[in-house]
Amino acid sequence: MEQIRPLLIKFIYIAAITMIFLSYLLIPAVSLGSSLIIALAVTVVLFFVGDQYLLTRLGALPTAIVNFIVAAVVLALGGSFLRRPVGAGVILATAAVIGVAEWIYFRYIRSEIGALGEGEEILSAPEFLGEEGVLPEGGEGEQAPGPEQSDGPEQ
């Protein structure tokens, strides 16, 4: 459930990119519905391959490069189901813009939830997910003194 917001953000910018490149810049144009279906497929594949698996292991730039390649493959496979031919230039240009957008998105996530260490989940920060006042596990921040902490001088 906590992955819906990042998935929705990713779908919005990927759908915008695919609609611009496939529906408006390509002559003859791909239908808007087909463009949205391809965007949904690209979003789901990139979310599970890039965000869930590779990002915490490789970092932002290598993951964005892999996402460029994966997006190009998914766009080529999706383009084969369209009634109109989609050229390799359009596929590569769309995948390149998606790769750059992914890199910017990963930097945005890093600035929102802090630097990721090895093995940390990218979506574990409640601040990024809209929950206020909750610290992520192992997070640092100001906490109220507990029984083992005190504000006074040590004796």
C-alpha cells in the first residue's frame, strides 16, 4: 500500500513522456489509449526492476541507465502490437527521455528521504509517503527524552 504514491508519480511522468513522443510527435500518431497502455507497461516494469531491485544495489545513475535500456525494450515490444509502425529513433528518444526523468526522480527521492545505504528500502521513509511526525526505522532526528535519556547534566 505504501508503494502507491511513488508508482502513481512514476506513471504520471512516464505517461506524459509517452503521450508526447508517441501520440503527438510521431506522424501518423499512435492513439492516446495505446500510448497510455504502453506507459502503464513501462511503469510497472521499471518500478519493479529499477526502483525495487536495482536502485538500492547500484545507485541512481546506473539504475537510470539500466531503466533506459529496459524502457527501450518494453517500448519496442509494445510498439510491435500497434497498428502503426514505430521507428527505432522514436523508441530510443522516448527511452532516453524516460531514463533522464528516472535519474531526476531518483535524485528527488534521495533528497526527500536522505541518502540510501546498502540494503535500505527506498520506500521506507514515512515523510516521502505523506505521513507526518513518524521517523523511519533507524532514522535520526530529535526525539523526546525517554527514561534512559535526560535533559539535565549527567551526575
